[in-house]
Amino acid sequence: MSLLLSASVIGAGVTAPNAAAAAEASGTKITVDSGNVLHAIQPGLFGVNHRYFVNGVGMWDPVTKSVYSEFDQNLSELGLKSLRYPGGTTANLFWWKRAIGPVEQRINQVNPYLGNGPEKANFGLDEAMRYSESHGFLTPYVYNIGNGNPQDAAELVEYLNSPADAAHPWAMKRAENGHPAPYNIKTFELGNEINFVGQIYWMAGQIVSQDPAVLALNSNADLKAAYLYANGGTVQFTLQKTGLIDDWREADPTDASKSNGQPNQIKYVKYAPIDAGSAVEVSVGNSEYNPASGKMDLWQGQTWTQVPDISAAGATNSYELDYATGAIQFGDGTNGSIPAAGTEIKVSYQTTHAGIGEYYTKMKAVDPSIKIYSAMDQSYAIAAFGNTVPYDGVVIHPYTGLVKEPTVDLSIKTPYDPNNVPQYHYATILDSEARVQEVKEIEHASATISGRNIKPIVTEYGAHDPEFKTYQENGVTKTALLYEGSLGATLQTANMLMHFIDMDLEYALRHSLIDRTFENKSAVPMALFDTYTFLPSASAYMYKMFTHMSGANEVKSTIENNPVRTVNIDNKDQNINKLMTVASRTGDDLYLIVLNQDATDAVTSAVQLSGYTAQSAEVWTLNSEKLEDINTNDNPNKVDIDTSALAINSSTFNYTYPAHSLTAFKFTPLKSGGSDSQESQGGGGAAVSSPNSNSVSIAAGGSGEVSLGNEASVKIPQGALNEAAQISIQKIDTTDSLNTDKMKRISPIFELSKNVNGDLKHPVALTLQVDSALLADNKASIFYYDETAKKWVEAGGTVSGNQITAQVDHFAKYAVFALEQEAGKPSDGNKWGDIQGHWAEKQIKEGADKGIINGYGDGTFQPDRTITRAEFTALMSRAMHVPGSKTKVDFADADQIPSWALDSVSSAVHAGWISGYEDNSFRPDQPITRAEIVTMVGRAINLTNQESVQTSFVDDAAIPSWAKGFIASAAAQGIVNGKNGNLFEPNEKATRAEVIVTVLRMLQTASK
């Protein structure tokens, strides 16, 4: 829905929408201090928890090995910034090494959500990391402290973050799995909700210690868990049920401890390794009825004998034990008896595990820049950590409806009454405030006791509704946790999120991204999307409002005379402020989000924009008729966003916020000359442009240009934007994090941004001014700053006079750097120090030996640098031993082709290997794409090119028709392979290492 509205100055007494609604507190005023920047708004605040199991809970297609396109589109529209993996409880037993490599070869996980049953990680580690990478998500990772160890955790960090070279074998494995570049994951949680609702694992054992004080902890389960989690220790398990390598279920009919009666079966202890040399007892028998307890817990078993080699055991009740893996090998009936079918197999053993201090040390040794968080937030745990156990913060899951201390209990005592939903709503709002206060208290306690300035992160939260609600479906009365997906629960989440923004938390991730629901209902409990239909919930739209209608930095906002609702909850009168606000800005765009959490009353307020005069505002409102309204298949937009435009032309106006609603404003400044425009007032003001910034509004599908004089400009072609957007360009100050000693920057840094999320549909032309005096004999190239990898990445570009232009496909920070030209003659590959241990080291040396590839004058090869069209053309000419041609080429930018490449380009053009673009340009300095490379290779060795053919790659639809036939032929010949998930990624820019591997395969094919 879209409306065009008008608001006047307050003196005229005209209000915006819902003006008829009474404002019971006259004089309510919201003030936004546009120049008072509080802090940056962390992108991790706009994210969710996600789980690997059941194909990413339904978003992953195991057949095509890709995310369902409909889900991906729905998710992209939300603009989320972060995604937790591999989940919460399920992460505690998630072996990451079972989630990499070919899916068919992966061993099943033990999945707590299947009662510790088997589950293959189809949506495995690389699938998840690549998906996060494709959306630019920050990705907190939850390590499996339930069955892991510090060395394994360190190897995980290496797999995710280290360069692929000989010094990092697990990073080399990542490259083999299709991702040479690091994923650069910077946030790690050591387990999930340890010692909460059964999440205790090896810490459930009885402590074995010579220290009486430590031994005494066995009498207090909470203190024992905290001690073991912090410090590690040795524990003893007595008559613990065994399991299978991928199945720890303990109840019939799937009790994994029971013998299947087959020869050579293997059972496993749950928490290996078993301490070497310690006593182990394996008992085979059955649990019988115990009159004393009234349960089937009276063990009647026979102890079997451990032997060093089961194959020489003879016909005895014996087993062979692997202490490291905890594998218990039984015999075949000739050597070693076979446990009778249906009998249970239990084991008593001793095992030693590390505490988080050792994890911290080993993981930080691999990548000191990562942050490592404790998964215990209880007061007794923080006390156990003291100031000696290292950790970078505490993970908190402040679900409303639940408390952990002093005991686990329900925190909302008010029952849900369908005839009085507002009363329940107010109880949940008060509980939200209590949970936020809990986060603040934990932050204070952890910082005080540790003696360090550390902050918590929230990686799960939401409305944890303890009560099932009744609903009708096809005339049948059913129950489900429907309120968790309602408008009321969404506003409750918005309340907490606004607090978390104020607290400057790094992460606040709602639970969860997608989930299956009760009875196939589409209003999913807590999740943003439904597994069956990908239907967005009310909370999904709430996140869309925050991601699209928030700026980069929070600015101060206050409410005067905030009306109050007094409610009686738990036999006590309590007050609830009706309005909450969060204000923010990016450049000249100012934002305000207002939550009216009152169940029945609209609230009118004045809005004062201090230091800012607004010409107009885009207004989004999330609301529905009732608090309990949910989105369903029959009514998918029951809770949705209404949009409107508001003319203001002032720094003050009135507005009425509907009952139980969330309203967001994006203000556009009055053009130069506005009465309140004052740059001196803290950077606010109405001017659209300044010497260091400029912006332009472009309609959906439209074209336009924004520039900063001659220094920088961006041209947006038609069709690049699928929705109206404000495009901004700003010259920014250099910080230490943006400096690099590896290259010479020869331009200022410019930041390109837009006020809406989502990818560009077509590249845009970025032109930056080049300082020729600083360039000297080097080559100019545009680079963008990768915020995740914390490094500059080459985008390329074509130089014309004192300007360089590149086609870029996303907005970021950009600058021009001077690069040393590739050496004129092939170099000795054995002298390039930067290829030692690289995954393509062998092929690079072979390319050098054949005279195909050159290095640089500084003695480097730079294998992971992109390669330009001119460089690749010269390389191909050398590979094919084609003599250079002096024939003039007829490209519009022929004068921009480097002299060292001109003859090779001329030869390639006349041989029919390469052609220009539609505008007759060659673009010699533009990085060449994978599709262009294979097309040139195909033409050079006369591969078949049938444009109508379909390739085997899952992103076949993204492959340009002019390249599809060559790519299909090259794949069939083994010249090119798909990347992880069988993606070809035709528009991805190839590295020098990838190119030499492809060219050598081409030569091998041509020689057959």
C-alpha cells in the first residue's frame, strides 16, 4: 500500500495519518538531534540464527545443491546482515570435518534435534560459508564443545581463515573443496547454552581429582559444570550407554546402544578420547524393572574382557578398544563373541577434556584477530572464570518467557487469554524489559569480574511462548505456539532490538531464519520464514524495516512527556512507556523508527529534527488489526508494511502512530537554501551535496549519475536498480585500517552507498581521477575494500587521460592504486617467494618453465591477484606461440592498450579469439571474467560452441549465451570445473593462479 501525505509545521496543528486518533498525553515530543552521533550501528544487530540440519531446515535443495531461488529472493529482500551457523543446540555435537568435501562422502552428524540421531550435513560448512559470502553476511560460528577439542577448533579456524599454502594444510583442503580464498570468520562461540536444559555433554561426568575442593564440586551440578567448562578436567562415566559413530539415541525403538546381533559390530563411547591406561569396563545386558524407583533402571549385565586384538580372541566375551576414538570392536563369533541381539551395551570409562582457556589459546594462535565467546552466561560461571580464564565476551540468549537463574523457570506468569490479548501483550513487553536488564547486568558482571572491557553478544532471542494456543483448521480444533509468530511478538522483538542498538552490541540475532511449524501452519514459531512455503512472518517484515530504514550511525533521540500505560501484572501495578525511538543517519539522510507498544491507543507526537530541515519523508508502517494476527497461506499479508510519502518542508511536524505499530521515517533534506540548514550544527543540515559528498534519487529501473566534481562519478544504467534508491558518493578520511603498505594509493578513498539492500542488476560505471605524477611507470587500477576480509581487492579499470573507469557490481569503498606492470619476459618460477605452498604452485612453475607466465619486477608472482584482459591476451599468445601482429586494432580505446600487450591483442583479434564490447571498447585493464576466459580458450582450440546447449552447472541460467557452448565443451574436456556446490560463477573475476591452471589444461587438451 502506498499513500501520499502532507505534514505541516506544528503551529498549523495539522497531523499526518490517523489524525483522528486521540493523543491522551498532549505535549508528547520526539526530538532527533541529527548532529549528535552516538556510535555506529553494528550490522550484526540485523541477523538470525540458522541451522544446518534437514537441508538448512528446508531452504537448501539437496538435488541441485543450491538454495531454493524463491527462498533466496525472499531473504534478499529483507536485507539481513548476519547469519549464525551451524545453529544452537544442534551445534554442540556438530563435527565440522564431517560437513566438508563431497556430500556423498560425508559421515552423518549426531543431531540433538533428532534425539541425537543421525543427520547428514547436506547444507554443510562450505555451503553455508559460501551462502553467507554471497550475501555479505557476518557469520558467527558455534563450535562443538560438546564433543570437540582445542586442536580440532584450531584446525577449524585454519580452514576458515588461513591462506591456502603449505603451512596451512587445512586451508589447502578448503582450496581443494573449491574455495581458495579464506572465509574470514571472526566470531566464535564455544558451545551453545552450556548447562541449560540438558546441554551439558562430557561435563555431566563425575569429576576425578586429587584436590578435595574440586572433588566437592560433584555435589553441585551447576558449579561443577562451570568449573569444567572454564578449566577442563577429568571425569568418570559409569554404565553410560554406548552409541554408533553417528547415532547416540538411547530409547526404543532406536536405542543405538543395543546390539544388532551382527558380527564385527562397533559401538562408541560418547565422549572420547578415553584416558590412556585408565580402567574401562564394558557391560552387556539389560535394564530391568526396579521396585525401589518404579523405573526400568535396574542394570543386569555381564562384564566383557578387553583384548589387544579381537581377531585373535577366540570364542570369548571380549572386545578391542581404541582409546583415541572410543571405538569398541566386537567379534565375529569365532574370534570374540557377538553380543546377543537386543541387549544393551554400556561402558564405564574416564576421559579428560580441555576448558575454554585452552581453546582460546590454540584458536588465537591461528588467527589472533578472532573473538571467542563463552557460552555460559550464568552468574556462577562468570565467577568461575574470574580474571584468569581468557574470553572476549559472553553469549546471552535472553528469550522472553524463560529465566535461567536462580533456577530455570517461566518468566511470564500471566496466562494467555484469547479474550484479553492486550494483558498478555503487556506482560511480554515487561518481560522484554526485564530480559534487556538481564543483558546489562551480565555485561557489567563479566567486565567487572574479568577486569577487562568486554561486551556480550546476543545470538538467539525472541518470544519464547510457553503456552500452546487453540486455532481452527478445516473445522478441527488444534493447538500451536501461534503467538510466537504474531504481530505482538514482533513488536516485543522490536522493543529488544531497539535496546540492543542503544547498547551498541555487536550482535543481536533473532531465532530463527526458517523453521517447520506445527501442523504445517505457516505462522512459524519465532522463525522469519516457513519451511514449507517460504512465507515471511511478521518478524521478517520488522527486520526489513530496520535494515532499509536505518542509517549507519545512531544519533540521539529523546521523548518528552511519553504517555504511560499502567497495567496490573502479577498483582502489581506497573508502568509501560507507550513510545520507543531509535534515530540514525547516513550522510544527509536521517532516519527515525518509532515503536508504539500500546495495545489499543494511537499516540500523536510532535517531531523536532534538531539541526536538520526535512523536505519530505518516506514512511513505512508495520501493523495489523489485532496483536495476535499472523501471516498464513490463506492470508500471507495479514501483517505487512504500508508505505507512504510525507511532505514536510520544515524541521518540525506532527505524526500519529497507530496502536500496536512500528513506524519508520527516512527524511530527505531540504535543498540548499532551507531555513534551518546549518552545517555548523554538528554535520546536520539540508544541503543535498557538499564538497565531500553528494547523492541522487533514482527511480526503480531508471538511470542517473552522481559525482563529486571531477574527482569521482558513478553512472547508473537503466535496469540496474529494481527499486527506487538514493545513491550517495562520499570522500572519506583515511584510517589505519584502510591503509596498506603493499600498494601505493594514488587517489582519495570514496564510499559508494545506497539506502536500499539487494544486489545491483547490472554493473555501474565508476570513474575516479588519477594523479599522473604519482603513477610514474606503474599501472593504475581501481580497488574496493573488502570489509569482511579487511583488504583491498582489485576491480580493474580503463585509463583515459587523468581518469580511470571500472564497471563495478556492488557499492563499497573505492580508491585507485598504482600497480607494478607485469615483467616483460617470463621469470624463473623458482624465485617467486609468494607461491611457495600455494595450491597452484606446481602449475605456476610449469607455466614459467614453458614461458607462458610472467612475474613482477619486485620478485613476486601475486597468484591471487586478478588478471586483466590485456594480461590474459598476452598470456594466451605466449601459450599458443602466436607471433605478435603489428596490424592496427580498431577499438575505440585502442590507445589505452599497454604497449607490451598491443601486438598480442592484435594477433588475438585477427585470429578470432577475442572481440570487443558493444561500444567497440576492448577495456584492456578490466579484470577478465571466467566466462570470457573460457570463450577465448574455446575459440583458440576450436571447441564446439552450441549456444542452445545446457551446461551441467547449477547456475547454468546465469551463464551468458555467447559463452555457454564453450563452457559446456571445456567442462566436458576437463579444462574447467565447477566450484563448490557445482557453481560455475561466469562473472567472477579469475585470479592469475586459476588462469594458468586453465591454460595448461587447454594445452593438454589441444595436444591430444
